[in-house]
Amino acid sequence: MRVSFVGKLVAASAMALALGAVAQSGAMAGVTEAMLNNVPAGEWLSYGRDYAEQRFSPLTLVNEYNVDKLGLAWFADMDSARGQEATPLVHDGVLYVTTAWSMVKAYDATTGKPLWAFDPKVPRNTLYRACCDAVNRGVALYGDKVFVAALDGRLIALDQKSGAVLWSKVVVPNQTDYTITGAPRIVKGRVLIGAGGSEYKARGYLAAYDPETGKEVWRFNTVPANPAGGFAKEGLNKAAHEAAAKTWGNKWWEFGGGGTVWDSITYDPETNLVLFGTGNAEPWNPAANGRAGDSLYTSSIVAVNADTGQYAWHFQETPEDRWDFDSDQQITIADVNIGGEKRHVAMHAPKNGHVYVLDVKTGKFLSATPWVPVNWATGIDPETGRPNINPDARYEKTGKPFISLPGAVGAHSWQPQSYSPKTGYLYIPTNLAAYPYAAAKDWKPTGIGWSIGLDGYAVSMPADLKVQAGAKAATTGQLVAWDVANKKAAWKVNLQGPSNGGVLSTAGNLVFQGTAGGDFVAYTADKGEKLWSFPAQSGIIAAPMTYAIGGEQYVAILVGWGGVWDVATGVLANKGGAARNISRLMVFKLGASGQLPAAPPMNQMVLDPPPFTGTLAQATKGGQLYGRYCAMCHGDAAISGSLNPDLRHSGTLGSAEAVKAIVLGGQLHELGMVSFKSALQAPDAEAIRMYLIKRANEDKALATR
Ligand code: CA
């Protein structure tokens, strides 16, 4: 039965390739608006492949009948050993990819020959204000240029042929609260990008820039400014800001408000709207600054006119957010048959655990369905889409910690989803991971570190193997094929841990995904049958893509474990498996048989801390300070992931002076560990040292790593 389809598949593929070749041979040099609007079958021209961000390739040369012949065609080692989140783009035989630290590389897409490389030389001390590792998700292509947004807030235009810098501009409001990790998008000849920073004091926005000069053309701020200013600066969006200002309490603007646009940007030519997702409200804990109300336009999808940035509609998925429920996840647009009617819809699977379907033109709510266990809401109003919030989830009101499902990492984070118009399924990289929230008492803002108003120490993982085993067992991942029309899972694959890779689907009835455990896997798109896998030696978080050149189809994936799950989640960081970083671009094709060099052995460290000589009160204070200032990079309960130093193993623990020199003196500034002297004093550094020694001794007694 299967074999009889092969001829048809190959014929369709040849035709698709021919059409692609016609589009490529047009007179216009470089990437055009027409090409972005109708991507040649063999190419991948923007982050989500096309404007609709479907991440669906029409290519069928690699398909369910021959995918077992897929082998390594070429690979390239990256020169940055941190989390790799980028999707490569391919145009005119050249593959463009970014790596951690916002570096850009261009390769001959057929042979892997390096063509050029660009390093924006992001200062490594930017790391302390990047919530989630030094990651970057990719470039944009337009005309003869490549656009990359650097972690430190610069938007940079490069020459597509040489990688030479054409212009570079700081586009963030300041370089203390904002970072950029997202891929720019091209919409109607402009470069669109926002920024991250909702764990700091950022005010979210999306802006459009002239590709020739970097001049800002329009900007939509997602959070209203101080009403005393009258909102005149918002121009066309004055009314939208007047309305939003009524949904906050107290002096929200002093904290920025959050709502940052750090990932999803989707353009819909049919309606001329740009849809984008916004991040959490800031601070997470509303009581930290007296925030009250829905806090628009945070945790929302917002639609604006593509030419002017003028507000069209919004839909808030998580009102009064206090759980870090960013709505920044990729927004995918498709025509879907719902209830016997063809609807032009936006599909969204944000952190909060519900699949939303909205009408693209009006933003009208069509449905929201939980695809994972949810306990922060008891249901969704079927008319309005508004969640009924579980009173226990308002942890700042109850004064009790709340363990939320999903947690702050989200049922779905930034890892790209894919939609196949052939199956009608939305393939969602899913996390099953709870998160404990506890409001900090007497919390005061300081100028450094996360500014979220939580007490991380109160809910940090205890040194208790039984509790840890329970938490590990409950923390897993899935690849979910969501049947959009029927609002239910068509199939699921259970994965060992959370934070697996993004997804690619193809017309060859294939779905590709990499895992946290380091396997690159192909499944059938319709049934989820595992057909092929390749051991990549390192965990995968990025999404695969595919392209075709000279009658051959290639599948590419950027490998390299890291990101927020690795740096922040302590003993759970390696739940998925191979928690080590080997950063490498891998490209596969049928019949290839390339081999990777043997992986170095896993580093086994033995705990050997000095004896604990402090007081319990001192260690507790140190734990609270660690929870506030250190845990988001060095890991919950002082257990790090694979990227940042595990401080229980630090050779400086025996010396109060050495720890002070780092924590207050900024001795390791160049490596990203800046001085915290604006918030901490000498006794604080000593308390943190005592906490670390205590933790190390506890874990030594447990004989953990
Ligand atoms: Ca966030």
C-alpha cells in the first residue's frame, strides 16, 4: 500500500522543485517580497519558512518510505558552546545560521563549505541580563542583505555575499534591561524585531525598521506609559493605550510592565495584519508593586496594521498574569475547516497550556482547549475565552506557595511548532513541568538581577532524594500532534524530559524533532510512528528545517543543549538525558553516511567542599539571596546545568575573600559574572558562600554528583 504512493510523491516533488527553480531564476536579485509571500519549494526564507509560520515543507523527496536511508551529508562545529536555538535559512544554495552570542555563519548548503562568518562581539557580561542563556534564533533575509539582532540590543545588516557589516544600530531602549534573542522578520520591505526583558524592567514593544538605514518606521508599545504623559507619543495607538492604562494598578510604568515581544511575529498578507505575542506582566508577583487588573497588553496576541503599526485587535490569553505565562510562542496561520466552515485562523499554544484558535481578521475567539494538565485555571469561558482563575493560583493573595501546572517554562516555550495542512495537525513541542511560586515578603526592587518579586529559596528543591525522584518523575516532555479541527490530540510521543527541540513537518508525511536526550528523530506525520533517528551526542532545542538543491532534499538541524531549562532548573536540568553541549550544525540527505567524531566522555565531578562553618541563620539568608540573584543562572538549590559553573564545586568556596572578589569585585566580569555590589554587601557575599558550602555538603552526603 505504502509503495504505491512513492511514484506520486516523487512526481509531485519534481514539479515542486521545478516551480521553485522558476521562482529563483527571476531577474530580481536576492530575496524579494514575492518570494517571501510564495516561498520556492526548495528554499526556507524566513524563521518559520513562510509568512504564516507553518514550518511545513512541500518537499517529498525524503518521505516516509525512504527516510530510513537518511544519513549525515555534512556537519559544521560551532565556535560557541552554549544553547543553540536557531533555524537555518537557505536561499540560492547558501545556508545562513546564527549561533549563541548572535554570531552568523554562511555555508554552501550542498557541501558545507564555509563561505563567511560574522561575530558581533557581544560583550560577555551581557549574560547577567539575559534571562535564558546567550541564545539567538536566526537571521532574516531580504534583498541582498542578512539581518541579525544581537543579544546586546543591536540590529545589524550584513552583505549576503560577504558578511560585511552594512549598518548596525542599537534598537533597544536601554542596554541594561533589554536583550534580543529572536529572529527578525521581513514584512512589506521592513525589518521587524522586538526584545526580551520582562524578568527585568523592560517595557515590551515591536518595531519596524528601514532595511537600508535601520531607521525606525513604526513602533507598537505593548504596555502603557505613565498616564501623566497623555499617551500622545503613541500616535495612532493613543486610544489603545488609554484603554490599556485602565487595566493596571499603582505605578506599573516604574517597573516597565513587561509584555516583551521576544519571539513570535507573523504576517498575514490576506488581512495585512502583523500578529505578535507578548510576554509576562512584570513583576511576576503583582503584590510586589501593587499591580492589579488584567495588565494589557501582556500575555496576549496583538494584531497591528503592517504598514503603520496601528492597533487592530488583541486577545489576552492570561489576564492578571503572575506565572510568567508569556504568549510569545510562535503564531501559525492557516485555513482550517472548523465545524464545516473554512476559517482563516491563528493557532497558538502558549505557555499557559491551552491551544487557542482565533479569527485572524477580527481576533474573535473561536476556541481554547487544554492540551496538558492545567490547574491555574478551572476552565475557559466558551464565549469570551477568558480563563476562570483558580483562587489558589493567586499565591500573593493566599500567602501560600502554589505549584502550577503548567509552570513558568510553559507547556510550550519558544521551541517552534509546525502545522501540516495535509494532516490538519499542529505539532507542539510540549513540556510537562510544574513550577512553585511563592511571593517574597517585604520585597524591594534593586537595580540588578531578576526583578520578579518571588521567594525562590522558599520553594527550592530540598536535599531529599525521595522528593527529587518524585519531581523528576513528574517532569517530562511530549511531542503532541494536535488535531485543530477536532480539538484533541491525534497522537503523542512521550519524551524523557522537557525542553526538547522545535518541529518540522513535510509533505512526505514526516515530522522531525530533536530531543533533550540528543536524538534527532523522524515520525510519520499522520500517526506518529518512529521511522528514523540519529544520535546527535548533545541535547537538541532548535528546530529542524529542510531544503532542496540539484534534485536532492536536505534536512538541517542545529544541535547544542542549553537555554533556560539547562541554566535554571537545578536537579531537573538533565532530566531529558544528554545534558552536555556539543554545538554543531548537522545536515542530512538520503544515502549519505557521514560520521561524527567520537564524543568526549561525560565530565564526572566529585563534590569536595570545605566544612560548613557558618550559622544556620547565615545559610538561610544566603539561600534567600542566592534564590533572588544567582539561581536563574547557576541553578535552583545551587545545582547547575551543563553550561554555567556549578558553585558547589567552586574552588573558591574555601576563601571568603575570593568569593567577595567575584560577587562584589566583579573579578569574573569578562566571563559574564558581573559585580552585584549595587545590591549586595560583604556579609551578603559571605552568607551566599556559607549557603553554597552547606548545600555542597548536603549533596555530598547524598552522594549526588
Ligand atoms: Ca517571561
